[in-house]
Amino acid sequence: MRIYFEDKSDTYAFLRLCKTIARVMNENEKFLRQAIQLSREHMRRGAGGPFGAVVVQDGKVIGSGWNRVTSTN
């Protein structure tokens, strides 16, 4: 796919947008991996099912949890 721009300033704006999107995706992946790790850790302990979650605000984890249903049934 080719994208054509009117002038260089449009090209630079597009490249900045791409870099921002890549950075955000990397940050989101980091938080998703934390949720997966949390889930695995508690599954191994028998303390829950295969679900983990992290709550993120302004790039910082402000909460986390996992499914505890199977550990109490």
C-alpha cells in the first residue's frame, strides 16, 4: 500500500502519528502481559480461573485482580 501526501509537513505528521501508535501499543502489551502473568500465577496456586486484569490510568497500574470463583467452589 502506498500513501501519498501533499507536502512534507503531512508526511512528518503521519510519521509522528505512527510512532505514537507504536509506543501506545507497546505500553498496552506490557500491561496485557502483566494481566496474563497474574492469571497464570494464581491458576498455578489453585487460587482462581484463567482470568487476570490490570486497571491502568495515566500509564500506571492502579488496580489488579483475578478470577477467584473456581478457588471458592
